[in-house]
Amino acid sequence: MTGKNSQIVKINKNGWYVETRTGFDGPFNSEKEASIFLNLIKASDAARVEFAGLQFTPAAE
């Protein structure tokens, strides 16, 4: 059974899980908790990408 987001799934009676690049994280007690966790991962990834872009931008000559 999947949730509203395709990365959030409910596995039988084991709880809600979030699919990530490295597998599944969880279980979470509710779909809402899983969604909050997924949003934190996405925000963290976005910040990491932005920082890497700033750090490795070639210097203007």
C-alpha cells in the first residue's frame, strides 16, 4: 500500500517507510511522520547541493 507520495509506503502492519537512495527508512507511526521526515531529507539535500555549487564555483578572472 502506498501513501499520497510515491516515496512513502505502508508495509502491512509494520508501519510507514520512506524510500531513499540507500533503501528504506522507518518505520514511522503515521504517514504524516514519514512525510515530515521526507521533507527534511529533501531540504537537507537541497541545501547540500546549493552549498556545493557555491563552494566549487570557478573564480572570475
